Amino acid sequence: MAKLVTVANVQDLAVGDGKVLQVRNLEIALFNVDGAFYALENTCCHRGGPLGDGAIKGNSVTCPWHMWEFELATGACVNSPGDRVRTYDVVVEDDQVKVRL
Ligand code: FES
């Protein structure tokens, strides 16, 4: 059964930034877009690039390896329809960022 797991404090991630987190046995890319947090699997579905090191553009992140774009809310690939990465629900409570795992 999925549980909320605290992965960061709100202050740990500035607006417009992303970071890679190791949570349990997962690598998760966490992003802050204008105060809204998004969590995706870190591994790009193209060839495994680190999405957490990618640049945010609007509501998407661009993989740093070959520039595929993924919607942060859905994980859907903009360049290759039908491809996607997993997303995780994010909840912010008392300045703590929690991901449902
Ligand atoms: S590995 Fe991400 S676009 Fe190629």
C-alpha cells in the first residue's frame, strides 16, 4: 500500500530548480515550479538520462542528454507521444515535501 514519505523540506529546493533524491531503492527527480512540487522517476525512458539534472521549461523538464521533454504533471513525453516516465503524487504539509510511494 502506498505511503507518504517525506523527501525534502520546501526550503531545500528553490523555485525553478530540480534535484535527484534517493528514496528507498528509487531515484526520484523532484522539481519546484513556482512553488508547486512535482516528482518523476529520474531515469529518462529514452536512454536513461537523469531528468533531475534537466532544465525546467514551463511545465516540462528537458532531459539533459538528448533534449526530450516531459510534462511534469503527467510524465508524458512531448517529443515521442506514447512514451512516458512514472510520476508520483506530491503533498506539501508543514513545509515538508512528501511523495506517495
Ligand atoms: S536519455 Fe533522455 S532524451 Fe535521451
